[in-house]
Amino acid sequence: MMKSWMKEIIYIIIGSFLFAFGINYFALPNELAEGGVTGITMITYYLFKWSPGTVSFILNSILLMIGYRLLQKRIIIYTIISIVTTSLSLYATEHLQLPLDDTLLAAIFAGVIIGVGLGLVFRAGGTTGGSTVLARMMTQYFGWSMSKGMLFFDLIVVVSASFVIGLENMMYTIISIYISTKVIDYIMEGMDSRKAVTVISSQALEIADKINKDVNRGVTVFSAQGGYTKEAREILYIVINKQELFEVKKVIHHIDQKAFVVIHDVRDVFGEGFTLPRS
């Protein structure tokens, strides 16, 4: 438990730093906005040159007090760590800025860096405060995904920011936010992407045996019945690395060219044969 707790804290600290770095290095010097509390701090920076670190800390603390009774204790502790780390990182990276002639390029890199930072924080079970506290409430009580909840609250602030940064930069900001939500989903749902193959064939058992021997992958066999023909069939389900897909397709095609095959992406895989050694 202690080892897991320390790992999560490290994720939150690294993620909070990357989030702050993305804001200062790419977003602010190119007059982009953000959603939620961060977007409000950026607007006050553009209008009054107020320190993003100070404004972020004050507003996030207020929101955290509002959501204190609605969130689990662990999330509260992690969020406090994230808010403090984010505010300190905003101070520390305040003078690291990269103005670019291409605003689209700035939006893309801001989205990626911010998305990685937020993804690490969320994967550890924390939030960075602000709209992420509200999004976490939506997740806890209404079943929304974190990215959907954040996108909803973020767009409200971004649309308001258009009166400060202009319509064109607001559209670039939306691109940046969209990229960050996709990166967040990728990190939270898993970076161990695999392929799942479903095979319906009259020679299913022969295919399964060949895949076991040649590809060294386990195959699950389901008994099924055709809805039209009423014939009994075996269905194979195989989870493989992307590199093994060509070999599996070759085995299936060699044994049964009429086999019905469905291939789809699997975001995260764990267990025996993948994250655990095969017994």
C-alpha cells in the first residue's frame, strides 16, 4: 500500500509540473486560453498581469472547500498536493515562455503537454482542482467520463475568453483542449494497446491449435449457434500484440479462407500472458 501510495504521489507531482509547464511555455506566450480555473487565471493575466500561480491557488482552494464533502478523502488529499505543486510550478516556470509564429503549432504542443500532465494526475486518482473537481463530481455522481466533464466546463470558460484573446485564438484553444482530452483518455485507459481477434470458422479448433503453436498465444473457444443456419459453431477469441496480427491473419487465411474475422483495438490488457508470466 505504501509503495502504491508513493507511486501515485510521484505521478501527481510530475503531472502537475507538466500541466503548469504547458501553460507557461506554450499557452500564455501565444495568447491561448484554457478551461476552468486555469482559463480564468489566464484571462486575469492577460487583463491585469496577475500572477497565474497566486490566482490559481486562491480559486482552487475555494472550489476545493466547496467540493470537500462531496469527494473522497484520498481524492481531497491528492488534490491538495496537486494544487500546491501546480501553483509552485507556475511560479517556477513563469519566465519560461516560447512565442511561436505558428499558433496552431503552439496549440498542438500545449494540448499534448497539458494532456499528459492531467492524464498522470487523473491516473493517480487526483485532480488539479478547478473544473477537474467539478468533473470528478460529475464522474462520481452522474457517471460522466473525466474528459467529458472537463470539456463541458472548459468550453464555458473558453467561450468567455474569446472576448479577451479574440475569436481566432479561441478556436485554436478549442483545438488544444480537444487534443488534451484525447491524450488524457489515452493515458487513463491504458498505454498497453493490443488487438483482439474474433474468429468464426468451421475449422476453429484447427486454427486455435495452430495459433497456440506458431504464435504462442492462448485462444479462448466459445460454443455458439448460427442464428440463420442453426448450426453449432466454435468462436475463437484471441488477444495479441500488434506485431503478431500479420501472423495470426496468415494462419487463419491458410486454414480457412471463408472464416469470418473481426479485429478491434484493446486499450489496456493485464493478467497472465501479458503483465504476468504464463504459469
